Amino acid sequence: LLSATIATLSERALVQRLRARMSTSAPHVTLGIGDDAAVIEPERGAADVITTDTLVEHVHFRRDWTSAFDIGHKALAVNLSDLAAMGATPRASLLSLALPSDFALEDFDALIDGFATLAEQSGAVVIGGNLTRSPGPLVVDGTAIGHVRRRRVLRRDTARPGDELYVTGAPGSAAVGLAVLQSGRARGAFEHALADCVMRYERPEARWRAASIVARSGASLAAMDLSDGLADAAAQMAEASGIGVVIDAALVPISTGVTLWASLSGRSGTDIALAGGEDYELVFAVRPRQRRRFLAAMRRSQDLVVTRVGRFVPEPGAWLENGGVRTPLPSGFSHFA
Amino acid sequence: LLSATIATLSERALVQRLRARMSTSAPHVTLGIGDDAAVIEPERGAADVITTDTLVEHVHFRRDWTSAFDIGHKALAVNLSDLAAMGATPRASLLSLALPSDFALEDFDALIDGFATLAEQSGAVVIGGNLTRSPGPLVVDGTAIGHVRRRRVLRRDTARPGDELYVTGAPGSAAVGLAVLQSGRARGAFEHALADCVMRYERPEARWRAASIVARSGASLAAMDLSDGLADAAAQMAEASGIGVVIDAALVPISTGVTLWASLSGRSGTDIALAGGEDYELVFAVRPRQRRRFLAAMRRSQDLVVTRVGRFVPEPGAWLENGGVRTPLPSGFSHFA
């Protein structure tokens, strides 16, 4: 039996199918899906935070590696991670899909479910979007909207010399997950720690809960997300703030999966943890006298480990300190194509 | 000499190039391009209006027919049209591009300029977006944000029996423009009226100025944009409002270009004006006692013709009335692929 494709339905029928699979109402949503545009009520006394990110098949995911549910999840998670990096609380989202005509209806449903499940968990009510055909790859474009009190915005250019640098989770795990998938090993044969890395690649958790608690506490005023790796995020934050940063190699947290993959591939676990991207964890700059307040706020975010990995310094630049020796952090430059 | 492609630059260099070509600051923009997400100040006493729309190469445009500037213009115009249909005033926009690696840098610049020029004219300051590679078609995803006073939102489900139906501009012109391009005629050989239709297809004007004036006047409370044609918009507005609509064939405005193309192609000008899509004009439902106020508000929108073409009726359905005979309006149903 051939499974039905999206080509058997009209655009309106697909939109109806999508609406039937998710809750699209909330007190602040005046008009959701169904009119020319969505209308939402701003949060009193707060600023609006908006971000958008695109996942393109063959560039950001492969359909034979990642389930449609996980693609939908990730399309929202990467945006919630950007909201988190501003300290914003999610309140709305939009989903735009460019769909190849051979896309199966059951995959359409699963992708919607992945996006909608995370939307419900995070409060990012789906208020709109767009469906269109694609003559090429599947393109999934997510947009997320949040709110934050003006004085609590976590910018990236507000780190100061003397601030400590903290990172959530275990950076490098997602990069190991991708490498495991690329290695072509059978899924059933993954060691538990590697399976965990694959999970972190395929279904990243965005740290919006922790970030919104930290922002509200006022314990940090500078944060960034880790989409291009820990070294890159630390260096960008330092550059934007007009200062420098030193990461202490001995403090970088290395997950069991990263350690295992490092030994299997003959690389250094610290290098993987510094350079690996797509973790969607966060870095925070924290003044030493705010340390206790920051750690108390993080403890309220269930199950989320945070580690001090370095400090900001007056002289511009980004270094790794290892046994008293400083070397420049690897640069993130790469050509676009 | 081969022209440079986007593949010669890094993503950051492309973002810098983009930022250098546009103004991205405004009093209500707290943080624009450059951080993890944008932060904007909501308009006091107003609701936020948000919409997004995607243009996919080979589906919505062809690069050999439409200039990169016009593609950029259209990517914002279609979203401004959706804002207009809600009565919203534009205040911010986001631009996401999935770029084939052979995309020329000069086309990149021109596309950005097309988007940025309209952003500046309309007040939809570019606050963010995304750049990524595409292994297939060029995909241009625009998002627009506006504001409108809560009681002035132009919904589509608030038409009432007895309301008059108005349309802006000359519907069908864009469809004729597309047909002219598809006919393969040489550009230099277009009659003036057909060249005007091509212009309306390639560089549609969104009616945000008129819509925001009408919304503020309170003279209409129901509007929709015409992306899928006049007949479709009228029928959808009636259906959403739980009533019916009758379009008077004798009142439908027919542009010189539509008349000319109708005679060249052996079709009826009225049919083209009713069924042709992509005009991005607006329909309004207006209570008869608000007519003078509505027309006065429209007159304040320079150069924009508005025509009464029908009326809403209690019994559900959508009809064309021609010489006293009613026939059902053509349905807009079509398969997705």
C-alpha cells in the first residue's frame, strides 16, 4: 500500500489538518491561524523578542537520519534557544513549510506534532505560518516570539572584565551525535552514551526555562546560545563586549559520550567540547558577586547542569588556558557554500 | 569575467554586507540584527500583528523573468499586504534566505536592496532574519510585524448582510502580467498596458497606507487581501462571516491591460478580473451608512482607486450577478502539488 502524499490535498485542507492537530488559542492570542495575519496582545511592561531560523534538507538534516517529528521539534527548539539567549519567555510561534510533493501525509502530521508538542510545552502558541510547495528540498522555517522586561534583556555585548563564564549542559554532545550518524553505524549498536549524543543532536532541548529564571533574577545580564560551539560563542561574546575571554581547559565539562567518541576517533575530548556545534546550550557572563544568586536561579531549573569554564579579561582576544599556557581559541571562520 | 558568487564569503561576511546596505535602527527597535534575537518595544495601547510568507523559486518566481531586486521587493510586499488586510501599520520585518551556492553576489545585493527599499518606505525596519545555503531553489521567507488598535482590527469574519463590497485597484492585472511573461513575448514588444500588468505582477504595491487610514477611521471593520483573486477573497470573507456575497459583473473594474489581454486570448475580461491572483489589492466590507467616511479615508490614500463591486447578503454562498441572473462564483479549489 502506497502511503498518501501531501499532493492529494489542497493547501486549505492541509491547513485544516494542521489546525486540527494543535491548540492555537491562548488569552493573549486575539486572532490565531485563519485570518490574513495573527493578532496578539503584547505583555504589559515588557519588550517583544523575535527570532527566526531555517532548517534546509541536506544542509541541516537528512530525512533518512532524522524523523519528521524531530525535524518539527528542532525547527522550534533552535528558535526557543535564541529567545532563551535573550532571557525571553516564549509566547508565540509561526511555522512555514516548503514541501516536496512526494512528502508523505504521515510525515506531515509527525512534523506538525513535533513542532506543536514543543510549542505546547514552552508556551509558544502557534499563531500562523505558511504552506507552499518545494521543487527541491524540504524547508522548515520557524519563528518564535517572546517577551522580557526591558532591564532584564540578556544581550551579548554586556560582558565585563572579571565576569565569570558559565555554560549549561555538556557541549560537544550534539556534534558527537552527528558524527555517530555520519559514521554509518547501525542504530541498535550504539553504546548508551553515544545514543544519548545522537538524541541531543536530533532533539535538542532549548534552555528557555533556565534563561527566563536567570533573566528575571537579574543575576546575569549577558548570554548567548551555543549554536556554533562553545569556543565560538565565548569569542563572539567577548568581541561584541570589546573585551577578551579565557577558557580554562581543565574546567570544560566532557560528557561520557564525548569522552568515548574522542577515544574512538583519536581526538581530544576538550577540542570536541570547544568546537562542536548545534548543542543549543547557553553561555552566561556573571559578575563574581552575583555568583550565588546565579547558581540559585539555575538550581530552580530542574536537571540542568551549569559549569564555570572561564572568565572575561580586559585585553581583546579569546584564549584557551591549559596548565598555565594560553593558546588562541580555534576560529569559527568558514566559507558559506 | 565571472561574477563572484555568495560562496566566496562566510555567513558573517554576508550578514555584514547586508547590514551595510540598509538602515536597521528606529526608536522602537531596542536591539536589531546582531544579537541572538531582536528586541522591539510594543506600540502603546496597540496589539501586535504578525505574518509570514515564503517565495520559492520555480513555484512563485523564475530568476530569468524577475530581477533579484523585484524578488526582494515582493518578499516584503506580500507580507505588508497581509498586514494591510488587518489594518495594521508596519513597524518591523525579518528576511530569511536559503541561497543556492551559485547565487551571484550582485544578485544578493540587489535582492537585499529590493527588500530594504520597501522596508524603508513602509516603516517595516529590518530587525533580523537568517542566511543559509540551499541545495535546490532560492527560498525567500519574509516576516512582517505591525500594530493596530484593538478595536480597529480588520478581521475577515465581521462582514454583515447589507455591507457593500469594495476592491482597490484593478484586479486581474497581475495575472495578465504573468500570462504575458509566460507567452514568451519579447519585453520590448509589450504594449504599454501589458507592460503595466507585468509591472504589477513583478512589483506589487501593498496597500498598507490606505488600509491603516481606513482602519483608523473606523469606516470598515472587515478586510482581506486579494492574493488568490477577487472571487476567492469575496467568497472567503462571506464564508468566514457566515453569510453570502453577490458580485455585480457590471461593476467589476477592468484595466486596459486586462481588456487587451482578454481580446488577445479570447477570454472575458470580467473572468480574468475575478479569478486572477497575486494582485495584493484589498477588499473591504463597508456598512452603507459608513460609505462616505470610507470613501473620504480612501481619498487620503493618494492614487488608489477603490470600486464598489457587490454586497453581502444573508444567505450563505457566493454569486456573480449579470443582467439580473445569478451564477455561482468559480471555486478556488486546487490540489497542493
